[in-house]
Amino acid sequence: MQSSQDLIAAIATPPGRGGVGIVRLSGPSLAEFAARLCGFRPRPRHAHLADFLDAQGNSIDQGLILYFPAPASYTGEDVLELQGHGGPVILDMLLQRVIALGARPARPGEFSERAFLNDKLDLAQAEAVADLIDAGSAEAARAATRSLSGEFSRAVHALVEQLIELRIFVEAAIDFPDEEIDFLSDERVERQLSEITEAFDQLMQRAEQGRVMREGLRLVLAGRPNAGKSSLLNRLAGHDAAIVTDIPGTTRDVLREYVHLDGLPLHLIDTAGLREGGDAVEQEGIRRAREAMETADCVLLVVDDQSPEDIAELRRDLPPQLPVIIAHNKIDLSGGTAGYRDDQGRRIGLSALTGEGIQALSERLKAVAGYRPAGEDVFMARRRHLDAIERARAHVDAGQAELIESRAGELLAEELRLAQQTLGEISGEFSSDDLLGRIFSSFCIGK
């Protein structure tokens, strides 16, 4: 990491033209820096109308300047915001001017990284900043806001406190055997381990909902040519994203659409029809279809309800570990019934043309993803958070097993310590520089 003593600058508004454009700076001695740029020292937390001056004293632009002295700022350092007009040329001229005065271009996410390093945010809150910016639905935005406010971190810290409390009791019994604390026969250990296990389950459930809300479901539409995959894609997308004809093999490549299903992000992937033969282009499309299935969360196998096919034969083309929903399409022509055709909802009758049965399909997709509309207890989470929770839970389970099998309090205490440390990865208490670099590099420049 570069020194936080560097003065960094970036355009903080999106590319393109707009009414307002912002250049943000963070680093030391920004009141003096502002005087060199504008000719006066701004008052803290006041908006001043100012001319932004070039090296010859001519005005580059006129706008507002705001100064936030450390530590009462987003990054915990001096922060300066220059709010001018939103033309790309003007903003670039202003950015080049502040660089000429001694700033350097900020890396992606460097402002939030400094906020984390200066204890203004923990790592989970910093990630929530990016999740809030990227939120694709009102539910996702609310969940990200809860994480940003620290709700996720507080839930993790509460679990850490439970681990610490039990560690203190166990290690006291180990260190002071003369005190006759027989924790092996004490119901307190068993009770606390049970409470900790329940807390892990609740935290995992809430975090899993947040991950689904953030990452969504990757759904591959597969089946024979002319089964109606592209029509079904268009129905789910709400517009004509794919070309639909009566000619078999119209879809030659992988077509992707991103939609929201009652707040669930849905990554739709339409593929070439699975069949033997066809020309070289179609065969390449089939190869790409199989490749897309390898990274999918679920396959929607579309079959023509007018001429039922050998489902077992079709499924041989699909990855065996993936959940499969069989969509019996074209019930408007076959006269088949709409909705679930088995108790598990794995077969659904529908019509991509009329929309019959689509609601049942939507409900089944949400069930496969484990999605439910965001309640007040859901916060945004990432795969790395779930991984840390699972590994911490595994340490607790291992400690409990050692206690039962070998009556080894020392091993229980060590597993509790490892569980505590693993949970610390979520908030950034135990994180490598490589991890931080990967996380913040995915942020926007200027944030």
C-alpha cells in the first residue's frame, strides 16, 4: 500500500456530461492547498463560492469548495471537495491542476480504504459502500444501508463476545485448577456452546439472504432447438432481447440478460439448442452453452409440451450437481395445465407466449435461490463473509467434539480462539494486505 500521507485526488462523479461535477481530495494540509488553488483558506464545513485557478491565476471553473478537516471527515484525513460544472473537459482540467499542485491520482476505492485504515469504517461497512452504489433494487439498497450503518458488524461482534466469554471461563479453569472449577461437568459450557451454535445459524441465515440479494441467481435456459427458450427469456426480461423465429437453431451464441424478479437479481443466459449435427457455428454455440452451465446456479430445461421428450436423455447433457427446473412450454398449443406438475415444483407448465404459469416459475426460482423479500433483519453480505462464518462455525464444532471425545479443555479453548480470529476477518481485524487490495480495487475511483 502507498503511504496515507500522500495527497490523493479523483473525479468523484460518473463519466459524461452533467450539471455538477466533483473532484475530491484527501490528505494532509488541505486548507493551505485550497489557498493555492482558490486564493483563500476555506472555513471548515462551509460551502464557499470560489474560482478554481490555473497556474497563471486564470479561472478554470467557478463552483463550490467544501473543506472537512481531520479527523471529522469520511477518510479521517483532511478532505476537500471541489464542486464545479459537470463537463468532462472542465473536470479533467481541474484534476490536472490539483495534480500539478502536488496531488496524485487516487486508486479505485482508495478513499474508502483510508476510511478503513483510519478506523472510520470497518471492512464490512466499507464493502457496504460499494454495495450501496451498485444496488440494483430498493431491497438491495436498504440491506446495504443496514450494513453501512454497522448492523452486520454489530451482529458479528455480538457473536465474538459470546466466544470471548466462553474462552475466559474455559481458560480460567485451565490456568487455575486449584480453584476447583470443573468446567467439564459444568452445564454452563454446554449451554453456552448451544447458544453460540444457534447464533451462528441465525447470522448465517441473515448473511446468506444478503449474499443472494447482492449476487442473485445465474439461470441458464437449455433445451432442444425451437422449444421456446428465447421466447421465455423475452418473457422474463420484459422485452424482446432475443430473436425468435420458427427456424430451429436461431440462437447460435450465449445471450445474457440481467433482470430483477421481485427484488431477486436474475442473470438470464439463453443458449443454443442442444442437438447433434448442425453446422460449425451452431456446434460452437452448443459448446458455449455447456460451458455456461458449468458456472450456473440453476438450469431451466425448456421442453415443448406438444411433443414430450425423453427428459432423462436431455438431462444427460446437463451438469449432474445443478438444480434443474423443467419448463413444459407452449401449453397454449398443447392444452396442458399451467403451474406445478409435481409436489417439489421441479416441473412447471407454462406459456412464454401468454404468460400462463410464469408466476409459478418465478416462485420456484426464488425458492431455489433461497430468496425472500428483504425484511428489517437482512443486511448485505458477500461470499467471503459466508466463508468466514462457516469456517468459524467449523472451529466451534471441532472444539465441541474434542471436549466430548477427549475431555480436552485446552483444545476447546484453542478452537474458540481460532473461531474468534476467523470472524475478525469480516470486520478487517485480521486481514492481509492482499485481501484489502482485492476488495478495494473493485470500488469506483473517487470512492
